Amino acid sequence: MKKSSNKNPELSIVILSYNTKDLLKDCLESVFALRKEVSFEVIVVDNASCDGSSEMVKKEFPEVELIQNTQNLGFAAANNKAKGLCVGKYVLFLNSDTTLPSGTFKSSIDYMEQHEGVGVITCKMKLPGGSLDKDSRRSFPTPWVSFTHLVLHLDKLLPQSKLFAKYWYGYISPDTTHEIDVAQGAYFLTRKRVLDEVGWFDEDYFLDGEDIDLCWRIKDAGWKIIYLPEVWITHIKGASKGKKKAQGVSVSLKDKLKFRTAGVTSMEIFYKKRLWDRYPLALNLLVIKGIWLVKGVRVVKTIVTS
């Protein structure tokens, strides 16, 4: 049974929790401070946190629907747990390491209402110091885009080049509303009917890449994905993914390796699923070998710095 007193919310907010109790509390407080902007329900999916996150939600936010997983299912599978509970016209996937200022929901929903061809919007994400989280907007990681970004780092040398800085759209002002390929999962607002149409998150991905894959399927279905900088939030990057020590919970070396290589593993999954048939075999094999090399480097760096 739903705990929310709002039987017909316009927005369903899904927040994934993993050992970020204090950050989750801040996030929820910022969400409920906006309750007058739009009718909403909140669903927290806890990935077997051991820091008291679930207990905090039960005590401090009894109106929240809480799903308690018995193990860490990763991002995709855990968010999909909310599928049968979301009843809003819109669904917002929101990271627990974010906080939202006034106007966030109103501006977001207004834009979606006024643009029927838009399937997803994301916002400008600011890091705690106020600088831009560049992952707020991304291009699909095609071989060229990945090569210039991950290998040659040309987007850092030539950040405004349309040819070399496509990954983060460095050639377009971060204050400009524009269409993008990939909306970051930290603030991912979509229509429920779009999710139902394309199939929600692909659970082959454990962590990272699932938002890229979902965006691929949404664009392939004919919907636009928009970066909307008039909406902005604060994002404490990495805390919700176990990449940092958070809330006094230490991360084991095994988990560090799993988290820090997950993105590279997801790269390989995405490439084989969505790009393999678009390129010649020789290039495909070269790309896969490159991905393995990047993964190996990350393993070594993680072990050395732990």
C-alpha cells in the first residue's frame, strides 16, 4: 500500500540509496521543501546499506515508500524495483548525493508540458564548489568520441572544438538549452510512458552505462533529450556510487575495484550492444582491446592508491 497521501501525483521521484545516510537526508529535505511546486510521491530504493539509511528514512520521512534490497543490486536493477510503484505521469531518477533549490520541479515539469516531443530532460549540475559537473551533458561514446576523450584527452586541450570536444559538448555554452545524447542518471526526468515504451533500465549494467543505454533506446524511439540549464542542482559526485568513503563507511578493496571498473565494463557492454554492428570488425576488436587496457590501468591505480 502506498504511504503517500497523494493518490494521483504528477511526479514519481525515485532515489537510490547506498550508504549515504546523511546525504540522503539532505536530499530528501530539499525534495520535500518543494512540495508546493508539483504533486509528487517519493520512492527510496536502498541497496542493502549498512549505515542506517533505511532506519533514517523510516523515522524521518514516514511518507516515503521504502524498498529495502537484501544485497547491492547496482543502479539499473535497483531503480527498476520502483517500476511497479510509480504512478506519476513523469518519473525522476535522482541521486541521493544531490540537493535541489527552489523552482527545480516547477521549471522541469513546465518544460516537459510545453515540449511534447521531449522524452527526457536533465539539468545543470554543480559540484559543491560551484563548478560545472561536466557529465551533466554527454555524447554517445562512439569510437571517435571515446578516442578523443579517453585516450588523446583532446577535449581538455581544445575544450571548445566541435571536432575534438564532443563528449562534453564543450563547444556549446553550459548556459544554453540544447539537445544532447545522454542525460546523467543523477537527475533524469522522463515520461513514464517513455520508460514503459522502451523498457526501463537494462539490468545487464551494474553501475554506469545504464543511463547511456536508456538514452540510446529513447532517442532510437524518436524522442528528444534536452539539457536544461535554467534548472540546476548540487551534485556531490561519486558519493552515491561507493567511489568515496561516505558516512563513516569504509569501502573494501574488492568493492573499490568493482565500482571503479564498472564504468569500463559498461563501456564494453554498451559497445557490443549498440555500436558493434555499425563498424568494421577490425575497428571493433581494436576498441575492445582499448577498453581492456583502460580497465587494467584502473585496476592497477586502485590497488596502488588503496
